[in-house]
Amino acid sequence: MVALEESGPASQAALSDRTGIHRSDLVAVINELAEREPVERAPDPEDRRRNAITLTPLGRRRLRRLEQILDTAQDELLAPLSAAEREQLTRLLGRIVEHHAYGGPAMGPDGQ
């Protein structure tokens, strides 16, 4: 949902590329979200052979609520750290994620 909020409607393949979620796994996620109605799947106006996934108004509201919940949890968890320490932790965790993301040294050429 965040990828749709940040970059707008996308095909399932484009969402897979943006998020790093394998296409077959992403289809299951989209199916569940479409059932619950935070996203909508419709024929892509540019290419009727594929579907475009769009965040619905309900999805935007749910995303805002999830962001509030996460902000509160993060504030509680990181309460002992100063603002500078929080920034440093975020940078360090980001480096770890980048190192291990998408075909990093711990993964094979097929991303597994």
C-alpha cells in the first residue's frame, strides 16, 4: 500500500519490482487487499492485458491509521534515545538492509 501511495497506480509486475516481493507472492497479497477493499484491481488503460492496482480512499485512510500506530510504537520503543541517536540508528539499520537486499552477497543470482 505504501508503494502505491508513493508512486501511484501500478501493474502487478511493477509493484513486484518496486517492493522486491516475488510476483506469485504479491498476487496473493493483492487478492487479499482487493477483497478487503483498500486496493482496487482493474484493467490497465494503457495495456488491457494487464491489471493496474490502485489504492482506494479506504486504503489511504487505513494507511494513515497504520502510520499513526507505527509512529506511536516507534516513539515508545525509542524513548531512551536522543534525536541524534535515533537518526544514527536509522542510518545503521538502513545500511544493513541495503547490504542484504535484492541479490546482496547473502543471496544467489535468482534472489534466493
